[in-house]
Amino acid sequence: MRIRSTTAAGVGALVLLSFLTPAAHADARKGDTLFTSLSFSKQTVSAGVSAAQTLTVTAVAKDGSGIKDIYGSKLVSADSRIIHAGSADCTRPTSTTRKCVFKFTLDADRTDYDDLRNSSAGTWHFTAEAAANDGDFYDLEDSAPVKVKRYAKLADTQASPEPVAKGGTLTVTGTLTRANWDTNAYAGYSGQAVTLQYKKSGSSTYTTVKKVTTDKSGKLRTTVTANSAGTWRWTFIGTGTTSTATAYGDSVALK
């Protein structure tokens, strides 16, 4: 990378990621400089179409001669878009180490280049360079991945008729949508397997009943037999580019 520009900062509880050795083919280093730790405030960032999401990255670098600074901090998206840190808070815990906390903002409001696009969803990477006082360096390119996903929603589960006769047929419906970062709206997510779950009255545990595939508009519809009173709900496990989602349940009594 060898780019020298400082930006970014951050807050929040950190989830430590293992990063102590160079990644094959991507990272580069000279001498004894290395990143001793790297952590993200979130391992997965799920962004909708309006509220901006923040990601904090904390990096600690070490060299026997001391670290001059950590330069060029940025996030690189799945489609090679670049988002620079909005601020940075750097300190020197010891004479040989440098600690920087970088804060990034991820937004989909489509007002500038940094805004999210659908093609950006997937695995992102944090990149930076730790430069030592003696000319050594560690160029971090591909060892710090983080998932950035399109936020998914499941509309409230609807089960009818209510109440239902024991042994009667219930029709259960719902709708799965996800954020479209290109249009700033939620749209039906078609062709996705969504799980219908059931919790018997008095129980705290849901069990899987069946899986149903969304239609071209993201809608769900199926029938089940009602043998007892309880609550029905839809849940979606997500994909590599889309978040998980769970709908509010619909409680149905027997008559």
C-alpha cells in the first residue's frame, strides 16, 4: 500500500480478531514491525437505507525502534470502494508501540461517493500501514476482514383464522424484504428459504415446522394444522450479503 495519510477514530465494546502473522500473498512487511492486535466493534455491520452505521477498529502496532505512526487507514468494500476513517485517536502505550482507534461511518443515503451500493455488500477489509522509526513497516492489506450486509426485515407473522378449531387448518403469511442501497428503499427478497417456527402456549422454545421459499415479491404463504394453541413466527438465517431477520410472532388460540 505505502500510502501516508492519517484519518479516523472509534468507540464501543471490541470483539478481538486473531491477527498476529502476515496473510499469504497480500500483506507485506519489512523488519520486526507487526500489528500485535486488531479488533472490531462489530464483526458484522448490517445497514438499512436511512440510519448510518458506525464501525470502530482498534489497531496496535509494535517495532523495536518504536512506531512512528499508523497511516492510510481505510475500509475497502467487496466491490473495491474505499471509505476513509472519519477520525482517529492514537496513543503510545509504550515506547515501542502505537495504538490507534479508528471510526468509520457506513451510510446508504446516496449523497456522495462513500455511500453504500448493493454491489458493496459482502466481505470488506481494513487496511493500514504501521511505519517504524528505523524504516521498517507492516503493510496490512487482506488480514482484517469484516462483513457488511444489507439489512433484512420480516413483516409481522399473520396466522388465520383466529381462533382456530383444534385440528383445523391455519394459513400463515409474511413478507421478507431487504435494504436496496441503490434506491434507498426496502424491496421484496425473492427465492429465499425462510423457516416457519412454532411455540406451544406455556413454552419458551420455538421449534422448526417447515421451510418456505419467498415468491418474486418476497411474500410467504403456507398452511399448517393447528393441534394446540401457540405462537407462529418466521425466521431467516441470512446470506453472505444480507442480514438475519426474525418476525414478531402471531399467537393463535383454539376454539
